[in-house]
Amino acid sequence: MSDGLAPTISTPEAGMPAAARGKRKRAFAILGGTVAVLAIGIGGWLLFFGGRSVSTDNAYTNVEVAQITPLVSGPVKQVSVVDTTAVHAGDVLVVLDDTDARIAVAQAEAELDRARRQVTQVMRNDINLAGQVDLHDAQVRGAESDVAKARATFEKATLDEKRRRNLVDGGSVSAQELTDAQTALREATATLQQAEASVNVARAAFAAAGGARQANAALFNDSTVETNPAVRAAAAHLQQAQVNLERTVLRAPIGGIVTQRAVDVGQQVQAGMRLMTVVPIGRIYVDANFKEVQLAKVQPGQHVRLTSDLYGDDVVYDGHVEGFEGGTGSALSIIPAQNATGNWIKVVQRLPVRVRLEPEQLAKHPLRVGLSMDVTVDLTSSSASNAQARE
């Protein structure tokens, strides 16, 4: 200080050679340039592409499976598949013992034949009943003729008896003749009453015969043998028995993979019992669980790109947004969250979005139910353009 010179400050670079200081500056310059390029790149991506898509890895494959359940009860005779078996629609899965079903069909066939014979007999009885009606009609006419004859006899006997009563006092007619006339009158009266009663009986028999014919005709009016209600009921019974016989063979309703087989030969199964499940892997879709804050611009029909953990990034699936679930997973759970409490903490909810996959890609790279997927929805694609593309 006494010599008048200012003190110097020592720095790390002061003792470094000039070449080392140059290298250090270049390293800082490169680092600064790299950071600047990354910042510009990230800013540009966010500006031009960041808002054009939404993604989630909370997505899993799903499908509407087919439960195989018998519609009739019986012992299992044959099981044609095991878990992992690929089946086509119509393939035989399980065969039940059909002994009882065949017996039921035979009984129903006999009932149908008996019903046809009975209806035929009823129709032919109409001819016999028609003859009975005609017979009783003739009897009525005959009885009415007898009444007319008896009335004529009665009237003559009445006149004879009246004449003899008038003449008996003058001695022109004997008492014996009057007695005979009175006896004849009584006989004529009885004969007339009997004839009139016969008419009533004949008319009653005629009415009964007509009623019997009408009652018989009601069993087959406006129908043939095959359209008769009794025959139709027996035919329906036979059809039901035949259907039950066909139901002893359980076939695959759709094509897919057999899983969860729970039936063995000899097992007694009941109607409605689950025997196995068929998973139609060709109809698999994806449930993508997006956060609610991501869904403002997501619309049905938008294009989706998907990758699976099964195949990795080498296989990319194309799909389209098909729709949204009616509620969040927490709201539709068995025990929903009770948010109306004093310990409430807001949690961002997720809403399942259904994504339809292209069948051709599924056939080339099959998936299974429950596999993890990565989903990216292109928000710039419109539902209308995608609908036209699908057409």
C-alpha cells in the first residue's frame, strides 16, 4: 500500500493458462446454446403441437364376452373344448345327455297324433248328429200328425156324446148307447192328451239333438284339422320338446377364445348355470381412462393411435373415439366415494372413453382382454371427416 499501487483480486482463472480459460468459455457457450435450443424446441412444440392431442397410459382392452349357459338341465355327455381353444360361431362346445329329451319328443308326437284323431272324430260326429236332428224333426212331424188325428177323433166323440145325451131323455137312444158314447169320448180325450205329450217329447228331443250338434260344431268351426286349437296346442308342445332336444347341444354363439371353463363330463348342470366364457377377440375395444381436464376437446369419431405393452412401439393400432361412459369409475363403483363429508379432498377424476379398433389390425395383431394400452387422441381430427373416411 505504501508504494501507491491498488491491491489485486485473485480469481480461479487468474492462475489458469490462456488455453484452459478458452476451453472453459467454449464449454459454457455450448451448454448455454444447448439449453437455448431445447427451450426453443419445447416452446415451439407446445405452441404448434402441444394442444393438438391428449394421451394416457391408463387404458385397457375390453370386450363384451358371451356366457355359455344351458337352457335345459341334464348330465354332461361331452365337452369339446378347453381353455384357450379358438372356436367359430356354431361350433359344438358341450353336449348334454338327451335321453329324457328324446322321450319327451316321442310323447309329444303321440299327443299330436291323438289330438288329430280326436278332432277328425269330432268333425265326423257332425254327420251323425245331423242325422239325429233330421230323425227328431221327422218324429216331431209324426207326433203332430197324431195330434191332428186324435183331435179329430176327440171332436167326433164329443159330438156323438152330445147327441146321445140330448136323445136319451126322449127314449130315442138307450142308456147303454149314451154310456158307450161317453166312454168313447174319454178314450178320445186321453188319446189326444197322449198325442200332445208325444209332440212335446219329440220337440224336446229335436231341440236336444240340435244343441248337441251345435256344441259339437263349436269344437271345429272355422278350422281344419291342422288349425284346430287342440291340434295347435299339441303341435306347440311337440315344438317345445324338439327345441329342448336341440338345446342339449350347446354351440358357440360367436367366434372367439374359450376361457373360464367350469364344466366336466358327468356333471349335472342346471338351466342358467355358467359353464364357460367365449371372448370374441375380433371385437376387442379399448377403455381409455382420461382425466376430466383432458376431455374438453375430445369428441366421438376423432382418430386415435394406440400401442400395447404386448407388442411395444413396433405395432401401432388405429382407432376412433366411439363414446363416453355415463359416469366416472369412482361414481359407478360398488362403494362410491362419499364426498359430502368434512374430510373431503379434491381428486381429479377419470372418465372411461371407448375406442374402437380396426378389425383388420386386430386380426393381424390379436389382443386379449385386460392388456395395457397407450392411447393418443388427435384433437385436430373431426368426427365428420372420420365418418366420411370410414364410409
